[in-house]
Amino acid sequence: MRLVIVTGVSGAGKSTALRALEDLDFYCADNLPLPLLPKFVELLSTRQEAERAALGIDARSGDFLADSRQILAGIREAKHNLEILFLDAPDEVLIRRFSETRRRHPLMSTDIRAALVEERRQLAPMRQEADAVIDTGGLNLHALRALIQDRHRETGKQLAVNLLSFGFKHGLPSEADIVLDVRFLPNPFFVKELAPLTGEDDPVRRFVLDHPDTQAFLAKAIELLRLSLAGFEREGKAHATIAIGCTGGQHRSVAIVCELAGRLGDGFAISARHRDIGRGGAG
């Protein structure tokens, strides 16, 4: 049985993540008390239609979180395929989200900052057990949904590879397994007619891809990535995220991701996403 536990701080997008998994036919439950988790897994494992499940756990579990390591260890010892996703975001982003939605933080008495500190303390054991920590601070609902679905979409026995372009000026993507930096390549941002375009436009792609340095980089990158992805498959990983970064996430990284998606396609289930396209930035 494949079980995904979605946890993290309030306001980081756990409900969005669970809905995204539900749309992928995961059996989803939210805020189940942790001591009931083994029974939950046992019951679902007897149902053929519930081979994949997702469970939301957060600070509302209170004192039950203290036993999380022991409970999760028991699930892993039972040979279930367990993945723990911890969603997080900077405090200022969380505070703004609560303000915009007019929702109350579940641990808040008078001060939301104090509530966030206490929540992080309570969730520390879950964060330490997490297989991936995803920073949702720079993601809207649609981007988070796409990230979760790219990560968990069924792809048969093929390794699911998510190619992600991003801009370093907007921060590193926390979900990346491999990060490659292409800021050394010629930048279309400084060419007047190319600056308004993106790496999805053919003139920009030709500008980037026709440069000898780009061709040398692609040859080495494909060799490295095929070696790494083959290793991931041997280790039993179901998915991998390869992030390609330039300065602003508009031109070079986008063009390289589009090219890699075509060249790496054989043998892998490839998806491509451009995190920062349209946000503005130099290249």
C-alpha cells in the first residue's frame, strides 16, 4: 500500500495538497489522530480499491504528535510505501494568508507569531521524519496543485521525472533532487528584441541552444542525469525533480528545460514546469 502523509504548518497548503491527491484517486482523510494510523492502514490494506491513501496531519493532533516517530516506524516496518511531505512557508507569508482568508490559526490565542512558534515546536518530530520539505511561500494554489500531482501521478513502472525551471533571484526550489545552474550561458535578457519573450519562444530557444557552451553543457548534463536517474530507479524512487536555474527563470532555464524534456524522454515519464516564468527578471 502506498501512503502519503501530508503535514506542515497551518496555512502552507495542506488542504490543497490533499485535494490534489484526491483527484489522483488517493483515498484521503484529514486530521486522523496519530494513534489510529496503524488501524487506518490495516483497514485500507484489505480494500483493493484503496491501494493509495493520503492522510493530513497537523498541530491539531496535539499531544499525539509526541509519539509520531514510533508510530511511523511501525508503518515502515510493515513494508508499506510511506512518504511524508512537510509543507512550510515563511512566517510573513503565512500571516498574510491568514489575514487574506480571515481564518484563525488553530493554536492562536492572541498572537499569531507565538502560535507559529508553538506549532513549529510541536511539528518538529514530523519535519525530521519528512521525506521532502516543500516551501510553498512562492507558490499559488495552482502551482502547488501541479507540483503535488507531478510528484504523485501514477506512471506505471517508469520513474516520474519533473523538470523544473526557476530563477535564483526567487529562491531555490526546496523539492529539487538535483539543481543545475545555467547562469553562465549567454543571457537573452540583454538582447532588446528577446527580453520580452521567454524560453518557450523559438527565437530565445535558438539564441540559447545555438551557443557552443550550451551544447557542451547539454551533452554533459544528459550524461550526468541519465546516470543519476538510473541510480534513483535502482534505489526504488518513484519520482525525481531536476531543477534548472538561471537568474530570473524566464529565458535560459526555460529553454534548457524544454530541450531536456525532449532528450530525456525515452525510458522516463517526463513532465516540465516553469516556476517563475512571468514573474519578471533578468534571464
